[in-house]
Amino acid sequence: MEGQLSINTESCIKCGKCARICPSLIITQEEKGSPVKVQNVENCIACGHCVAVCPTGSVLHSEFPAEKVHPFKYSDYPTPEQMMLVCKARRSNRAFSKQPIPQEALKQIIEAAHRAPTASNMQQVYFTLVTDPEQLDAITRFTLDVFNSAAKKLKNPILKLVLKKIMPDAYRYLPVFDRLNREYAKGNDMILRGATAALFIHTPKSSRFGSADANLAYQNGSLMAECLGVNQFYMGFVCTAIHQENKDTLANMLGINGTIHAAMALGMPAFRFSNYIDKKDTVETNL
């Protein structure tokens, strides 16, 4: 971390909370009630835990000036029952209307995704929002082109002798590819399903935990979309095509300098669900 971290010894009450919460052991306290010290500041990951936990504002961190610190009350959280309801009721609703998504809703979805945790607090997750109809169609056509190229190889009489043995599961997708093409020719896009926006979540190519970080961000955004009444689903076909092609064609087309790990199709609902369905009566857990 490039920055400064210190303790205001005049206001510090030596409670030791900052030392116990610091994941990098930069803030230390030898024993309860003893002075709090700071060491090896260069190892700080700027998570802000120390600032957030201090009851007297005595932790002075250059990355978290006073205007960035906001008090809150746990009583303002959604209740556990409300949170569980969102988790249970959220569905990948692909029945979109042509109504545009309010800009404020899109901003809130991206902000929620941005607030997701990242490995080592690197915060190297970026977002590209596509709303232009021509670009949305280009995303679909890219996906179909990749699948058609794969289908051509799978159907090749010579390659088929080998591919049937080493990747037999791939052949069950041939009817799917054919159906996607037939429906697209009839004006029915089964890739984006008429979504009016697509959110791509990407990280630098050098990011070691890019996929995990991006998909954590996706889930945050997905739950916010549900709360805002915006339909969304994971663009699995598109992500599969990106991974399968492995040439950054779509990223370059969208002006993305990095690796796309997750993508969310968004649109206002044609209708909404009125019931939720439990997956199981109990959750299987090893304790």
C-alpha cells in the first residue's frame, strides 16, 4: 500500500479492536490495555477494517479520510427473513419486456456489484455495460459464430472418429446449436432473449483470482437487480463462447482490455413470479 497509517494516541482507548481485526497483523497490541502500535505498513491491503471498527476514530489511514467513513446501525439491515426471501425468490427470469431499464437502476446494480469482496482487497474488477441494440445483436452473433465453428469440427467425419472418444459429451450440444441458429433466423434470439442491457464483468489478465472476484461481483449485482424489479440471468452461452474461442474477439469488440469472467443479461420483466420453490427441505452440510 502506498499511504500512511497511524494511531492517534490521545484519543485511542486501547481497546485493541483494530489489532484483532487487522488481517495483515500490521496493527499490534502486546496485551490488553497496552499501547497500540503500527508496523510494516507496506503490507497493508487497505481493507479499512481498522478504521471501520475503531469506536473513537483514532485510526488514521490516508486511504480512508473522514468523508469516506460513514456510521451505520445493524438494525438498519434487512432482517434474516427478508434476506432469505430474496435468496429463495430470485430467479433467472428470461421473459423481458421492451421497456428500457431506468438508468438509476443500472447504476445501483453496478454499484452493488462493485461493493463485492475481492481477493486481498485488490479491487481489480471492472464493468462494461452494453445497451446499444446493434452491439447486443453483435454479442449474439459472436456467440453463434463460435458455436457454429465448434459444430463444424464436431461434424467433420475425420475429426469425429477422435472427438467422439475424447469428448463424447460435446455431441449432446449439437441439437442445441442447431436450434439456436433456427430460432435466430426466425428473429428469436435465444442467447440474450431480448435483453435490453448486458453487463460484462472483467479483470486484468494478470489477476490471479479474477474469475472468483468477478463472479462474487455478479451475485451482488444479481440480488440488487432482483430487489429493483429488474430481470436478469447469467449469460452462460456467451461466457462459454468466450472461453471456447480464447482469442479475446468479443473483449476487443467491446473495448475491454482484460478477461471477461461473468456477464449478466438485464431487462424489465414482461411479468414477475408470484411463488418461490424450495430446492430441498434441508441443506446437506458436513459439520
